[in-house]
Amino acid sequence: MKRQLLVVDDDPDILHVLKANLELYGYDPVLAKDWASAKNALSVGLPDLVILDLTLPDGNGIDLCAEFKHDHPKIPVIMLTAKDRVSDKVMGLESGADDYIVKPFETLELMARIKACLRRYQPARTRS
């Protein structure tokens, strides 16, 4: 079964590129342009991993990550954002993110980081 990844980003170009690359690497991406769309997708089913932008039109990624990790502490979150200050990275990681990647990003590095996060996570649907 393909691993499902929820991608939350307000940039349609980033969503398009991520969708194509994730599918190429054998993942099943679910796309959301804002936090409301992401919550809707989460109500249908939990992903194996979340890729989350820090700046969304309807919320701050730091707060959204903390909220998500409070409800689903075992599901990995990778922040993918243009915010590159050390303080942004620290806040992102302290909010619960498992990794933090700055845009522009290298696809091979992102895929390696996704694999690394997924190795540490046993999906709920296969847990006994």
C-alpha cells in the first residue's frame, strides 16, 4: 500500500511540483491549499506524514503544527518553508516538527528526509 502524505501549502506551483515528485517516488499525495482544506482531508483519514508550510492564508504553521502534533503525536511533520532564520527553524522544531526544510529545496534531499521520517513511524493502519 502506498504511503499517504498530506501536503499543505498555499503556493499552487509548489503543490504541483510536490505532487508530481511524490507520485514519481511512489507516494500518494493529498494536497491542501490552506489549513481548512487540510482539516477536511484529515477528517477523511490520517496520513502517514505531513508536509507543512509555515505561512498559510488561514493560520500560522507553528500553531498548526503544535495543534496537529497534540492530536497526532506519532505522525511525522516536515516543515517546508521559505523562512530561513535560525529562530524560525527552532520555533518550527519546538512546535513539534520532525524536520525543517527551507525553500528552495532539492527534491532528492526532501525524498531522503521523508524516507527517514517514515522509517521512524509505524502507520496506524498497520499497527497491532
